[in-house]
Amino acid sequence: MKGVLLLLVACCIYCKGAVVVRTNDVLNERPIIGVLSQEQSLYLHTKFPEENYTSYIAASYVKSVEAAGARVVPILIGKDRSYYDELMRKINGVLLPGGATYFNQSNGYADAGQMIYEIAMELNDGGNYFPIFGTCLGFELLIILASGRGEKENRNRCYSYQNDNLNFEADYRSSKMFRGASEKVIDVLKNQNVTVNAHQFCIMDE
């Protein structure tokens, strides 16, 4: 009994004198980018008929954002405005990816994109910088929303599967994307067919 008591006392003394090491939480300053999902195309549906998926995000966009050093969160379609408003106040930007969906489907990619665009405008007007990057399908949607061209689905069919050069507007140096580009880069984009175009739809300059 004395041996047990002695062991207990020794244990208490040891624990009292022990140092508890606490590590500080590591601050992760990598930006968080939301990637908008979209309706599953008919082609993709034929590949996964039994799963009955309603939306998806292409892994290539997630990998691209992560390769640039950011973290990714999915943004679902078919939600009300409060969902997007709450989410966008917790992230640093949005990517509207390319794909094969139409803009006239209710509660889909275009409706979600419009709410995201409107909320981003409100944040920027309030002094909170919030970027949106649209590629291919996403860029088409941004053009329509920013230009006020009317119905979202007013694209023209113009199949283009080729590499082209860029035709810059006179004020391209005022854009955030090109203002810091070197003359060498601009020259290549202007005069060489280096941009990939894989479109079924396009928006004509009116």
C-alpha cells in the first residue's frame, strides 16, 4: 500500500512540474477561391447515367487554382441569394469555369453567376476588392452581365476550334489583366496564334 501511495505522490509531482507545450495556430494566408459548379451536360450524363448527378466541377479547374497557390471551395448552383452572399464574404474571389451548359436554365449556372456578379459589384463598390475570373463559358456570361445585353442566353453559334491572336481594344492598358503585361507578351498575343479557342457559341461585337 505504501508503495502505491509513493508512486501516486511521485506521479503527481511529475505532472505538476511538467511543461505543457502549446503550438500556435499557423496562419494560412493562401487565398480561398470559389469555383462555380454547373449543370451536367447530356454527354456527361451518358457517362454516369445511374448516379443521376445534377451538377459538377471539372477537376482541371480545381487543380489549376491549387497549382497557383490558392485553396478551393465549391459553389453550388440552385441556391438562393443568401447562400451566395454569405459564402462570398468568406472567400477571396470566384472562378466561373468553362463548360457546356445553356444560360436559360432556371436555377442553374447563369442564375447563380448573375447573383455572384451582383454581389461582387456590391462588395467592390463598398471598398472590398473581390475579383471574378471567367474563362470560356464564364467569360461569355460576364460579358453579357456587364454589358446589359438583355437576356442571358443571347449568344450566337460560331464553332471555333483553332488557335487565334488577340485583337486588343484601344484602352486595354487600363485593364487589370493587361496593364502590367510586358510589350513582348502583348506583341506575341497580338501577332501570333497562341490563344486556344474551343467554342460552340460566341458573342458578337455590336
